Amino acid sequence: MPENIKLNKVSLREQKQKLGMYQRFLPALEARKQLFLLQQAQVRRAIREKSLQLEASLKAAETFSPLFREMEGLLKPFLVIEKIVRSTKNFAGLKVPQLDEVVFRQPAYGFFDTPYSFETVRDRTREIILLRTELDVLEQQEALLSEGLRKTSQRINLYEQRLMPDCREAIRHINVYLQDQRAVAVGVAKAAKRLSAAAF
């Protein structure tokens, strides 16, 4: 219980109001925590799936790695990301980044000026770059959700383990004090009545 609590009815009312406020906020915080946990599980599942896709794409790329080395100079301009379009999604009060689109540079080229497998190698390489970019955004989401979950859990713990018990203890302490004061007042009133009756 805080030491600077005044032992009077005003303070009692304030403590009851605080306790009521904490009891109203706590379910909302617990619901937010559950939402974070669910979303975090979904993002972690998406990270696993994307990692497996990337692994499969890299394995498949081993078959055309000699071709990639031959065409590296020709391919480079086609593998430059021109822009990454992102947006943010408000999730339980937390702004989480979303990947909307990845736009690669599209230089002009002659169909007969490039090797037969040029487009296949370009598209497979772009797929790997795209998967890595998607994975980066998912990992950012996971980090933000973990931080949001940590802060929400801390706040719940603060309410449950400190603020609410402090309020309950203060209310109990003030009630005991006020009951003692009432008992003293009743005792004084009875003594005064006896004295006044004895005087007449």
C-alpha cells in the first residue's frame, strides 16, 4: 500500500474508483494479449512456410547456377528493385508493416539478343529476391508483435501484481481506520451521554 494514502472517506472513494478503473482495463489488456499471441502464431507459421519456399527455390536455383554465372552481367539490371510498396496495418493499436508489391526494373532487351534460358533464370532469381523481401517483412512483423506482447504482458502484471493489490490493501486499511474512528466516536458519545446524565 502506498504510504501517502490519507485515511479518510475521500481517499477511500478515490481508491475504489482506481480499483474499478483497473478492473475495467484489465479484460481489454488480456484480450489484446490474446490477439497478439494469435497474430504472432500466424506470422511465425508464415515465416516457416516462407523459409521453406525460399529453401526450395535456392535448391532449384542450384540447377541453373552455371547459367546464372554466364549471364550475370546481362541479368544484373533486371534484378534491381525499383520500388517496394508497403503499407501499415493497425493491429490492436500496433502499426505492423505489410508488403504490398515489389517492382523490379524492366530494361528493354531484344529477344534474340539474350540466351535461350535468360527469362527462366531471371524469373527464378527474382522469385528468390521476392521471397527474401517477404521474409524480411514477416520478421519485422514478428519483432513488433513480440514487443507489443511484452509491453502488454508487463502492463497486465503491473495491474494484477501491484496496482490492484495496492488499491485493495489501501481500501482495507482505510476501512479499518474508519471503523476504528466510528467505534471511538460511539464510545465518546456514550461517555458524554453518561456524563451529561450524571450531571443532572
